Amino acid sequence: MAYQIKVSKDAEKDLLTAKCHYRISRLEQDFDNDFKSQISYLRANPFLFQIYYRNVQRAHFSTFKYSIHFIIHNDAVFILRVLHHKQKFK
């Protein structure tokens, strides 16, 4: 069963900030591909990820030191934030 993906405004801002950062070093497309890869895996297998904090789970990017912080509710995956590993979830 494929889960529906919903992205919060905070996660959208996080993605834009990260893409701007990687645009300078011409890695924006690689970052975007890594994100899309994780989203497609997350859509198919959201329960394979460990609970990080208060039902928030994390999916780590393959190449970049970022993770997708999300919760699962019914048939949807709600992406709360997309953070670098050195950033704190608030």
C-alpha cells in the first residue's frame, strides 16, 4: 500500500534553504534526487523507521547528512521537518 505524503510549511522552508545552500556548490540536483529517492521509499515503507521522539520517525538521506522527520497517521505520512544532522528538531 502506498502512503500519501504531506509536507508541512516548515519542511518546505527547510528544503528551500538546503537547496539554496547546495546550489552554490552545484549539488542541488543531487540533493533533490536523494530527497525524491527517500520519499519514494518512505511512501512504500514508512513503518521501517525507528521512532526518534514522541512518535516522530526519521528517514536519513543516502548521500547527504539530512533526515526527514515525519509522523504516520492513518494512510498518510506527514513530513514535519527536513533537517541537517547537526540541527535540532523544534
